[in-house]
Amino acid sequence: MNFKTVAEAFNHYKGYTLEQLEQRAAEIKGLIERDANVDINALNIELTGIKEAKANLADKAAEQRGAAVNVITGQSQGAKPTFDAETVFDTREYRNAFLKSLMGQQLSDVEKDAYNVAMKEAEKRNDDYNTSTNAAAVLPTAMLNEIIKKARTIGGLMGECRAFAVPTKIAIPIGTPSSKASWHTEGDAVETEKATVSNITFDGYEIIKIFSISAKVRKMSIAAFESYLTDELTACVMECIADALVNGTGSGQGTGLESGVTWVKTSGSTQNAIEIANGGTITYDDVVDTAALLKRGYAQGAKWAMNNKTLYNVFFKMNDSNAQPIFVAKTLGEKAAGDVGRILGFDVVIDDNIADDVIYLGNYSKYLGYNMPEGIVIETSKDSGFRKGLIDYRAMAIADCKPIIADAFVKLYIATA
């Protein structure tokens, strides 16, 4: 559903039970994490309507317990709203409390309650976020969703890969392509086939970024500060993950395509890379041979990935055996985030974290992923900026990334030495 206003969403959900409201809120969170093309603004409107419907249920419960209700404001008198530890990060009260605390503004009593519940929940969730100050807080759900959405719309492999939010050191089963069915002779027994499953385990590596802004932040509106913080966190935290998806070494950081796959350039059943000698040129035959290396089960949904310079220097100038351009540009109406055209029928994704003259072909949407189990934590300090009137903000996230199945990727490149 696509609601245009919060009131419209509230009117739709006000007759739902608490269980139904929480189920839909979980579905929306899953949509935001999996689908880069969803309308984040519409979903945030729907989430706000769901929260107000939950508050309406709480008001009705308070009324039934004998609490007086103000007929003008519709708010229960004598009974402050209570906050659930699991859903407090979704509430409007916590969002306001989070932003006000970073700006050094006064919190209302209700916002204090929401903030305190959230802090206790954050402490229980993960000891990785222990801190010596009370000014650290986990991003509200709506802000985190907006950051992830913005990062995906930037394009590149970040917009293509899978996003996980699971505890570290937990093995996650991932299905791999199965064999096709076979013709059956009537009356013969059919043997069962066990599904092939590959397990992936994410580690927990720290991403830290400190940025400073002047003390005039106290005079900004909450909406303006939220917008600034969203842009800053997208740039520092999510772009760090985006680079690691390609170049991460796996040592104290996520593992990228370059080091996470063992590239075999010699011919044989294990070959998954074609190397062109240093100073050489990539030809049409090389591109065709690279596409042939990708196993059939992984080809569906596969895309080429390269940087912008490689696209223009190599593929814009390349023709096939019929003297036709190998690269077919997409029209403006056909373009998705990051997709610019097709080569041999496979979409092309531009990611400037990839080195020059290096091209990957693979199914990134299924078999390349990153994990951020606890969102992003923000901590504020005035100590280092005392003389300059600055306020320091430290963003920290626990994250990891890696190729899930190495067979889902092949590589074409020009050697550098």
C-alpha cells in the first residue's frame, strides 16, 4: 500500500491488533533491507501511521483501566505512554530524544522515558558498544533505514548486494543452484535429492568515524540536523562498507571480491579468471570467454561490474564480430540505480571502488553481502573542540562483508606487472 499521509495510514491500521501492527512493521523493515527500489518516504509514512495506531491501542487500554481521556487532544491524562524495549527505537519519541541529546537540547519527560528504555536495551544487545559517556545512542530505526536507502541509491555494488542484520559468528545457510529435474519412467523409483546449502559466518569489525561541527548545531532545527546527520553517516560508514565489498582484505575488516575469491587464471575446471598481459588490450573474444566461465546456475541475475573509466575506455570502443557495438546503453526510463547498459545481455553496474581494467561478472544480489547487526551508534564529546567551539561526533558500527559463494563470480583483468 502507498499512503500519502500519516493520517491515511493511521485510519487504515487503527482497527488492527498489536500483533498485526508489529508484523507489518517487521515486513516494512525487511522490504527496506532487501529492495533498493522501494519508496522510503512512503514506508516511513506507513511506519509512523502504525506507531500512532499502536499508541491509540495503548490509549484505549488506559481508558479501560479508568484513566481520563482529554476529548480535545485525545491523549490519556494521568497515564504516560510506556515503551517496549524491542520497539522503542521505532518510536517518534525516541527519535526526538536521540536528536535532541546530540544537540544538547532539553528532553521532555516522555522523551526521557523513551531514551532511558532505549539505553538499557542497547546495553543488553551487545557489549561491543560499552561506553563511558551517557551521550551515546543507537540510531532510530527510521534514520537507519534512510541511511541504507541512500547508500543503495548511490549505486555500485552496495546497491546490488544482500544486506544482513544477524548476530556475528552465527552460520547462515544460503541455498545454491540445484540440478534440474529429469524424465521419469513410469513405475520406477525416484531417489530424493538433498538440497545443496552453503553456510556463511560474518565476523564483527569496527567502523569508526569522527566528524566535528560548530556549536551552532544547537540552533538548528531537528529536521535540519537529522538530514545533515543522515548524509554524514551515509558518506562515512556506508561508503566504507561499499569499498570493502571490493577491496576488503579480511584482516581487521570485511572481505571483498578481490581477496575473498581465489582467482584461477589457468585453464581447467576451476578456472574463473582471464588475465591479459600487462600492456595488452581486452578484446571481444576475451569478454565472451569470461562470460563462458560463469556457471549456468549463477548466470541468471548476473551483472558486469567495473569502474567508469573501464567502461568508456574498453567497452564503448569495442565491437563484436559483426562490427556492432558490444555495449548497449539503457534509455533513461530503463535505468535502475547503478545500471547503465548491457554487455552480452548482462546489465552493467558502475562502481568506482573497482580498479582500472578490472571487470567482474557475478550474481551480487544473492551471493555478495554485508552484515550490520546493531545499526550505528553515535557518541558526542566537547572535549577536543573546547578552544574552537566545536562538537565532536563519533559514529561507530560493527560490520562485515564477504562473497558468500565464490563460484558465483568470474573476473577479467589486465595484469599490472
